[in-house]
Amino acid sequence: MNEILVLYIAMNTPERFQQLPKAVKSPRAKLVYYHILNKGKATLDQICETLNLKKITTYPVLSSLVEKGLLNKSGEMYSLPN
């Protein structure tokens, strides 16, 4: 099954929806956040490849999520805070 479709289905389940922080507002940020929530961790390249997104638009989303404390960045790897 297409991974984007799987993420979409996961995003629309009540238990997953409750895990979404209110600070994650844009559709792209939600998609990126849920991807990391489901995978545990991912690099920019992995996120862009899996979700078929361009780096130029995904990097600012990741930076914003890190600035808000919603993601951690270690080297090139993004993950949820502990």
C-alpha cells in the first residue's frame, strides 16, 4: 500500500489525532510530524522520498517543528522529543 495513503489513514484515526500537538497547524507539517511519529526517526532525505515532497519546502517545516520543541534533531536525524 502507498505509504502516503497509510499515513493519511493513520492521521484520521481518533487515537492518532489526539497525539497531534496543537502547534502543528499546516497540512505539510502534520504529514511530516505523523511520518516521524510512525517511523520513530527519519532524515530529511527519507521524509522527502517517502512522502514525495521537495527538500526546499520540507526543510523549513522541519526547522519550525524543531524550533517549537516538537521534534529533535541529532545530526541529520529528526525524532520526537523523549
